[in-house]
Amino acid sequence: MSIELIIFLAMIAVFAIACFAFKLPVSLAMVLSSITGTLIAGEGIPIRHLVEGMFGYLDTILVIATAMIFMKVIQEIGTLNALSATIIKKFHKIPWLLLIFLMFVSMFPGMITGSSTASVLTAGSIVAPILLLIGIPMTETATIIALGGLCGMIAPPVNIPAMIIGGGIDMPYVGFTIPLLLLTVPVAIFSVLFLGLKYVKKIDYNNIKNEIDFSAMEQYGIKLYFPVILAIFLMIMDKVLPNIFGLGMPLIFIISAIVGLFCGKKINFFKVSKNAINESLPVMGILMGVGMFIQIITLTGVRGYIVVNSLSMPQSLVYIAMVITIPLFGAVSSFGASSVLGVPFLMVFLAKNQIITGSAISFIASLGDLMPPTALAGIFAAQVVGMKNYTPILKKSVIPAIVIIIYSILMIIFSKELAAIIY
């Protein structure tokens, strides 16, 4: 047994024990795991490498922090609630279209923050009561918002697993928008129609309109959407005219959040910002731990060992190994799975288009948020709808999860052909 394999197994063991036996946060477990690796490798405790790794994803952390502030602002001023109310009012006569739009609302916070948890807790808490009102059972409702969180987490503009995977091979987060939309939008539409359409063949709008809050929409009208429109406009111009705009995602979110203060309900910006940062701290902590973990497995040679052994596997076995190991490792952290396993698997597929392949691997990694024992998306979705046990949600998610895996593999297999069309 090689020293690299011993180091890797020891790091994984310490990580698992710290998480499951001692119930430590994932970020601290990764720190302990990283130090274990350096000690076994005879490197002592290399502070420089630990700190350097910790700030490896500083750009991504800034995006998450500012995106969460923006998300909280548009939630508090009434934008999300108004959006849901408008969708019901406009599309209650077309149930399938109504479900699709509500799914997109459920995805939106994940698209902005890159966090399935943020998506479930913000938009999920607004969409879930509406789904229940129009006749969708509790378990299906919770499953829809959990899957909405997953699809939102992977959809553009912010996809943290793809950023992590790309960062592992020095690939910039550029050109991912269309592949990520092609991955997530069809799966999101399939999932919500598969789970909900049979329950909403006909919606009695007169019975449910009294249960929906139209106050913000009636009071502020289209002004509520100005922050979102501004954010989308600046993101587009940032790509189209980078020399003129070139603001960067964190600044775009902050500018849009400040504009939001004048577009809806009056809120305390500092209080909302503080709450947003508090909620995003666990995710930012995980990213710091992931950065440290990657730095140490690179320092000790473990990363090279994983890559070399992955490259030596037959192609058919690579796909099987990928769809089993990445979601399983993602049970602890989908971000950790992206860094530790996503990067080596991307290197195995160097002959494929790297952007599309990285996008597909990130989608498979997102399933970690539905894997027990952590199952963050499932647990929070259960809390939002008032379920005591999240296991029924996981059972309902099996078919959509299989669709995600098969669809992602097909995207990898045909990545070159797709790239020829997209680019």
C-alpha cells in the first residue's frame, strides 16, 4: 500500500469521525483532516499551506456573501412573494405552466447564491404554501422544493461545485452558462411535472386567492422587480462589455441590493446583511475547509495519486465509479466531493469538452445534498413544510436523481458534439 493511499484513507477516516462521531461542522472536520494528512506525510503543521489553501476560494466566498445579502434584501422587500402571487394570478388556468414557473422561483435563490440550502429556506418557504394550496401533497411539495434547490444550485450564474472543479485544473469559470442551463432547466421541468402535475389538473383560483398575499405587489407594482432586472442587466453587460462594466459579481450584487432598498418595503439594511452573512457562514466555512483540503492533498501527493489511478481505469468503470463515489462523498459536502473527486474525474475526461464535462460532474455532485445522513436539501425541505421525517422526500427523489445521473453522463459522452453547437 502506497504512502499516498495511507494518507488519503487517514484523512477520510478523520474527516468521517469528526463529522459523524463528534458532530463537528464540516469545515472544522476538513481542517482536522488536512492536519492529519500533513502529519502523516512528515510535513508537520505547515501554516503557510493551510492558510494559503483556506483563501483559495476567496472569490467564491465573496460571491456567496454578497449574493446572500442581495437574496435577503429582495425577500424582505417583498419581491419573491410578489413574483409567486403574480405567477398564480396569471397562470392558474394553465396548471403545467404554473408549476414550471413556481419551480423557477424555487430555483432562483440557488442560482444567485450557489447554495441549495439558501434556495430551500428562502424561495422554498414562499413556494411551498402555494404548492400545498393548489393541491399538491406535503411529501411531493417538499421534494419539489428540495429538487428546485439542487437545480438552482447548479444553474447559472453561480455554480460553486463547477467553480471548485474548474479551479482544480486552473480552468476559469467562463462559458458555463449555456451548458448549465441545458443541464438544469429540462431536469427541473421534468421533476416538477412528474411530481406535481397529476394533482393539479384543475385549480379553483377563487378558493385560493384569499390565502395569497398580494399586498406588496399591489402597493409597489413593478418597482419590486427593479433590483433583479438591474442584477441581470449588469451580469450580461459584465460579460458583453467587460472593459466598460467589469464590475464583478460581488459588486453587482451589492449595487442591486442597495437599489432594492428603494423599491419595496422599508427594511434595515445592516440587520438584513448581518442575518444574511450569519446564514451563509457555514457554506463559506466549508469552502475554506475545502480549499485547505485541496492544498494539502496536492502538497502530500495524494491528488496526483488519485488522478493517476483514475486515468488508469477502463472508461466504462469510470462512469460507474463517478456516479457512486461523488454523491456518496457529497453526503458530507457536495463542495468537498467536487474538489476531492470531481477534479480527478474531470482530468480522466480530458479528451472531452472540459466546460460541459465539468458542468455535468457538478450536477452529479449536487446529489450529495440529498444523500443521508446529512441530506441538507431534504432535511430543510421537510422543515419548511412541517414534516418530522425527511426519508419520504428521499424516496420521492429517486426517479429525478436517476434522471440527473443518466442525463449528466449523456452530456459527458456527447460533450464534443454539444460544444460544436454551443460554441
